[in-house]
Amino acid sequence: MWQRFTERARRVVFFAQEEAEGLGCNFVATEHLLLGLIRENDTRAALVFEQMGIPLGRIQSEIKRQATRGDGRLGQDMQLGGGAKRAIDLTYDEARQLSSNIGTEHLLLGLLREDEGLAGRVLAELGVRLEAARELVKSLPPETPTRWPYTKAAKPAAPLGQVDELRRLFILDAAKWRRKSLISLFDVSDAQFRAVLDVAARLKALDQNRTPGVAWSYPRTLAMIFEKP
């Protein structure tokens, strides 16, 4: 499902899962996707909001004010709710019309088109209009190509902030990974499996571009036991 998503767009989905958990919800709704979308201020979606004069903090405060809190009883797998699924489908449609991979800007357009969800309603209240946003998206400069799959020509420079980001990813889905197996792939979702590959690629690139003074002082021990050929 996520093959055409850029790295930044996939991170939005991961962030949306975190936001849903933070609000005690056991599924991802449109408001969680929007909260994930505005977690970073250097995406193409953030540039659209900037050009419209809408601070990301204002969007966050409105969503947090209106969002429904769950009961905190989280399931093993964080699935997309009905509204979020429709928003993702519309996101694919927007990217198809623009003949491009799916980036954060297409997620924004998908959320605007799914106007029955809380995300679409809040954006409408703040004056974000679909056609205006679409025209801004068309005028944006091309996005830097995604680093997926990673190549030698596109290795990141391993800033200290990336170490913190990786540490966060290590524990992002810790509870959901208990008693899960990667042997058959039936125990994990598509997003979880891609997260494994994403973290592995980042670790490999970070190790190849080791910055002096960066220590992996993370309080975990990893043991790998190969019982089968």
C-alpha cells in the first residue's frame, strides 16, 4: 500500500500512529494524520501552510481542542479508520493527477477532500481551501528525491539529530512487536515491515558516515540467534 509514498510521507503515517496512541485511540483517524503531517516544518505540506499564512501550532491546538479522546485500551495493531482510509485513497488520486509519487503535499490534499473528517473540518475553519492548496502544490519546486532505497550516492551525513530520531524509532512500536515474527510476514503490517527496513537502512548509512563523538549509548542489548539455515 505504501510503495509510492516518499520517506517523508511514510513518516507522517508513523507519526499519526503516535498521535493516535497519545490520544488513547486504537485506530488512526484523519485528525491523527493531520497531526502527523504538521510534526515537521520543512515538508512541502508545511510550505503550503506557510504560504497560506497558517501557523502549524494553530492547526495543532485546534485539532487537540476538538479531537475525541479514546479510552486508552490500545489494540495490538494500529489500523486506519474509515475516514483515514478514504483520505489515503484520495491522496493516491491527487498524486495520480499530478503524475508523481505520494508526498506530504498529496496527503494534505487528500485530507482536504475528505471533508467529513475532523481534519478536513478544522482546515476549512482555518480557511484552507482545496483548490487554493492544489494550485500552491503545483507551484512548489520539485521535492528532493527520497532516499528509499538508500544508495551510496545518497547517504545522509549522520547529524546528531538523526541519532535521536533513530532512538525514537527503536521504541516507536515496542509493545506491538511483542511475540511477532518476521519469518512469515503474516504477524506484521506492511507499515511495520517497512519501518524495519527504514531503520536498518538508516543505521547502515549512519555507520558508514560515522560522526566522531557519536556514541550508541542506548540501554538495550541485541542478541541474534539463527536456528535454521
